[in-house]
Amino acid sequence: MSYIAERRQEERDRRRAEIVDAAEALYAEAGWDSVTMDQVARRARLSRALVYVYFKDKADLHLALVERALATLRERFEAARAGKARGIDEIEAIGREYLVYARELPHYFDACARYQSHACSGADAEVPANELACMAAGHHVHEVLVDSLNRGVADGSIRADLGNPYVTALSLWAFSHGVIQILSSKGGQIEHEGVPVQQLLDHSMALILGALQA
């Protein structure tokens, strides 16, 4: 790539990041439903037409936010499991970090929840670039879990009869994501029924670890 082409690409990447930064700030302030492309353009100090050069619509922009949210989640998972003695300890640290992530970055968790609640493009359809990026980012998150599961099997802290570790990682994600999402939306109702949120969280974690432990 020539110097001029490289500089142009850097400028495109910078503009794209500025747009995503603006959308993220608005998302965190007021929620995704209230965000408009006009607001994003104003926050980024760009023309509305230029925003549409980078993202065809609000849904396309949302995918860019999901990719960022998943990349951040992977980084936090990696940091959480670092230095743990056994694979099962890594899994517990990852699970607890997911709870922290949802509490500290609720707009990221919401972005992922919205993405996961919509069907992906069909097998015969051409998958948009931003959707492909989200799929890859999600795969990298699950690979962190797979690595910890494999380590746990090797060190004897996790059962060796769980089957495909990637399927197990997907199952762990589905279980933990569902628990967090329910507590986020129904935590008040659950406590009204006499069950403290923290008790349900601890019980859910115990169930997961109990199912995995050798």
C-alpha cells in the first residue's frame, strides 16, 4: 500500500471510530431506542451524509457497537482469568467478570443482548461486513472459555466427559447471559418475591461450577 493510500485508510478508520464513539456516548446516556443518525452526526461533528457513507443505517451502526462491546468483553475475560491456579477457577473468574461487565457497561451488555435477540442473515444470504465482524468477535469471546475449559480438563479440575468444549462454552454463555438479562429486567420482582438478587447470582454460579467440576 502506498503512503497516500495508507494515510487515506487511516483517515477513514479515524472517521469511522469517531462515529462509533459518538453513537456509544449517546447510547450510554439515553439508550439505543432514542439515538438517531442525526444525533450521531452532530455529536461526531460530521455531516449526516458522511455518517451514511460509513454506515448504511442505524442497524448497521449498531453492529459496529456490538463488535466493540464483544472485543471489550474478551479483553476483560482474559484479564479476569489471568493468574488463576486451575481451569475451574478461570471459569468462575470469567463468570463473575461477566456480571461486573453488565453492571459497569450496561450499554455494551444491552447492545449484545439486542444483537443476540435478532436472527442472523440466512445461510444463503450475503452476510454484511459488520455482521461478519460481530460473528468473529463473538467467536473470540467463546474461544477464551474453550481455552479455560481445556485447561481445567487437563489439570483435573473440570470433568473430562463434557463433550465438545466449544458447545460447552456456548452453553455457559447462554446460561449466564440469560441469568444476567433476567436480573437486569426482573431483579425488583425477584426480590419482591423474597429472593435477594445476590443469592440468585451465587446460586446460579454454584450450579454452573457444580456441573463442571470433576
